[in-house]
Amino acid sequence: MRILIVEDDLTTQQFLQRALSEQGYQVDAVSDGQEGLFLALEQDYQLIVLDRMLPKLDGLTVLSTLRNANKHLPVLILSALDSVDERVKGLREGGDDYLVKPFALAELLVRIEILLQRQRGQTEPSLNKLQVADLSMDLLARRVWRGQQEIQLQPKEFKLLRYLMEHAGQVVTRTLLFEAVWNYDFDPQTNVIDVHVARLRKKVELDGHSPLLETVRGVGYRMVEK
């Protein structure tokens, strides 16, 4: 998997390049929009991490030029501009995701993984069923079992559990859960995620079965693979 980073802040660029390389990606990094656009048009990348504000060509110009040239690889926009209007503008120009600086590395890596999965078209039959330990989910029938016992879930609970199962073993932030399940920006004052996770835990963690949902204090949750 080849990833292109277009980021003019050298510290951020080097941090991203090192982190992504450690994850096994082949990474190229450049510092201005003009060079980034040239490489994106000439080389074969699977994903671009694109800073919003760049010298020579800004990120949105790079993005719109790529889309007009029928380059449809995933683009994750990084930006210190955190208003809803700026996010909408970035997505309308063809961005596949928008992450505000400063960001958590774990969240960046999960977002990249999700974009690459979508690009590979991973809605294959193998993904019609999810399995974590003795917890299983049938995505087509929308049914869940813990061992031989079926668990009845509300629609939001099903969506929340699916997301956690798809990212089993990974720490998933509250922000990412909020965007994935509720589809709007995270309000740090709300406890809606904690309430739903508590309800889900009661339904999933049956007597005689090992706990699967782990709270990572101050960050989010992780589904433990046992």
C-alpha cells in the first residue's frame, strides 16, 4: 500500500511518515501542493493524506484538480480549520474524510484503514458475518449471538456493536464512534456514547462469558479479542 503525505509542517510530516511506515505502508512525503499534485497524478498511490493549507497550491485546489482528472483514490484532509463550513467545503471538493489538527494518531490510523477498506470494496461475502471470540454478527440478517444465545439489539446498538467488532483490538475514540454511529460532530458534554455502551455491555456480556468491551479511560473503547 502506497500513501502520499502532502504536509508543509516538517515536524508533522516526519511524524506521519514514520508512523505510517511503522504500520507497513510505503510512504512518500512532500511539502507543497504543486509537488503533491504532480506525484498524485504521475504515481500510483492508494491514499493521500492532504494538508488543507499548503504553499504553491492549497489543498482544495490539489483535491479538485485530482477529481477533475478522474483520480478517485481516497483523500484524507488534515486541517487546523475546524468549522463545519470548512469541513463541508473539503468534503464537497471530493475529500473522503476530514480530520482536524491536532489529532490522535490512533484515530488517524483507523480512518486510513477504513478508507482503504472502502477502496478495496470490502463488502465481500466474508464480511457479511463478523466474529469476535464467541460473539457473532450476521450483517445481512442483522442478528447477533453470544455463543448459542441470540441477543436482541436496537438499531443504534447494532450499529455501535458492528463498528466495535469491525475494529476489534483497536482503541476507538468517542469522536470516531459519534461520527460513525450518530453521523454528527462530537459534543464533549454529552454522555450518549457511554449510555449506549453501558446498555450494549449488559446485553453482550452474559453470565458465564468473558468480558469483551473494555473502557480506555479518557479515550474511548476497545473490543477485546479473546
